[in-house]
Amino acid sequence: MTSGSVTRSGVEPGRAPRAPEPRSAADSPAIAEADWAAAVAAVRGVGPDDEVQLICHVNPDGDALGSMLGFALGLRRLGFTRLRATFPGEFDVPEPYRQLPGSELLVPEAQAWADPPLILIFDVAAESRLGGLADRLDGDACVVALDHHASFTGFGTVSLVDPTAAATSVVAEGLLSRLGVPLDAEIAECLYVALTTDTGSFKFVRSPSVHELAARLIATGISPAEIARRTFDTRPFGAMKLAGEVLGRATLDPSAAGGRGLVWTWATTADLERHGQRPYVLDALIDPVRGVAEADVAVVVKELTPGEWAVSLRSKGGVNVSAVAAALGGGGHRLAAGFTGHGTPEDVIAQIRPLLEAYAA
Ligand SMILES: [Mn+2]
């Protein structure tokens, strides 16, 4: 999700002259020149036949997989031969991302390199999102973290974190550019999928530099229409039926969040089983829920295991949901965040409710 903070290139009425637009992520003022240089040195510090491990977050989304695979393909162009890309947990790549270029580099967590000299981590704001792979941080590897979450907890030998970036792929492109890797259609497809998924198909973009990057990606010959159809507009029949049930049980609570309103719903693993669907299909359901006019805050509570729930929060601007999520052990952005909840869905909502008051804008 896009950052809720005002970007340096955001339009601020009455403020003139405006700062020049960043030409690309490589010019991002949020990342210090010394950090870019350290990341370049980290990549150049290993040989092409050394093991390189790329990792993205548990339950990977389009930005996690797209930025990781796009960068992996860039390393391949530089001659690296022993690349492996992975994520923690069940090796279940969401259907829309199975055809991403570079997918052949994906391996299950158990096949990740045990002790590689270089590890690159994508879209991971906290070590808890690395699951069983977090132990790799304790070895001798040089660890480069690329991220765009304001809640980034600070790990790795080098961290390239730009909270103003629309997606981790913006940071990945900045590093590829500094490594001298030209964009080609395969790399561009990965980075474009990442950019479109994290910006809600560019709905949440605050900076013209995002569209400038998109233009350069499209110029490689990729097809935005085909990518959008595959990524957003294709789903199994069962997923549509499941959505009907989950949306049908939504609750509107106009008095929540100091009268700003809360709309919420939930889905269980039994719902998924009944319709023969995988958990990722539930991720799209936050979008129709957040569209409810009568509520500032939208919440979808998704069962992970009995009594444990992945909770997605969105705000239209009236509540800092990043602070709400952080208070409950999670994180994210001001308008889009998440955490792991416990008990029943009603228990989870009862935990959230007082925090919505506390962090109302
Ligand atoms: Mn992201």
C-alpha cells in the first residue's frame, strides 16, 4: 500500500517554488547516498558463482514477489548463477503471480541457501515477517533490506528504506539502476506488477515520479492491459461465490471511531474450504469493504488457524490505522495496515474499537 505521508513532490498549495521532482528512485532523498553506495558494494562484494539468497515476506503479495523477482532477474543479467528466491511458510504462490518472469528462481523455504554470503530482503517491515528464515540474519551474511514501510524496524547490514516510495519495487529499481542493469521487459513486468498492486492500480499515487517510473517500465514493451487482466481481473468462480458470502455478512457500525464509522467482515478457513479457494483470494475483499460510504475505517478479519486471524485495516484518512495495528503488534501505513489478532472475530473487533477512538485524526 502506498504511504500515507506527503511525498516531497506532493502538491502543497501556497508553497513555491516547488522542489524539483525526483527523476527516479535513484534520486530518492529518503535514502542516503552512503546507503545506496553500501548496497552497491554489497552486491559487487560477492562473485557471480557465490550463493545469493533473496527473501520476501510471508504470504507474499505482488510487491513482495514482483520486487524480489525483478531484482533477481537483474542479478542474473549481471552474471550471477546461484540465485534462489523464497518466502517463509507454505510454498503457495498466489495464482495471479505464478507466471511472473523469474518464477523459476523460486524455491520453498526449506531449499533456501543455508549460509549465503549475500541476502537481499524485499518488502519486509519487521523480522517477524521472515518466519523461520529470520535465523539467516544471525549468520555472517551481508544482509541488504529494501523496503518502503514507515514501520520498518531496522535490521540488516544495509537498509534501503524509503517510506515515501509507492512500492518496494521503486527502491529495487533504484538499486538496479545504480548497479548498471538496464530495464528489459521481464524485469519491467515484475516491477510493474509490484507497482500496480501496491498503489491500487495507481489510485493511491501521490507523486508524478511513480507514473514516470511506470512509463519507463511500459516503454520496454510490456502490456499493462494484459498484466491488469491477469493480476486483478481474473478469479475462479468459487472466489466470486466466496466473496458474495463474506461481503454479505459485513457489519456497519456508524458510532465507532468517534462517529467516523467502522465497516467490517470476516472469513474463516471453512469458508475457503467450502469454495475450494486459497487464502490469497480474501486479500481482494478489503477493496469493496473500504468503499462503504458510511464508514471511515474498513476491517477484514481472516482466519489463519483456529483462534488466529490476519487483520487488514484501511482508513479514508480519519484514523491512523498504522498506529492501531502497531498497538496490536502489527504495522503498515497510515491508511493501510495489518496485524495478527486472537480469539473470535468479535474479540478482534473489540480490541480494535478503543484504539480507533485513540488514533482518530
Ligand atoms: Mn509493499
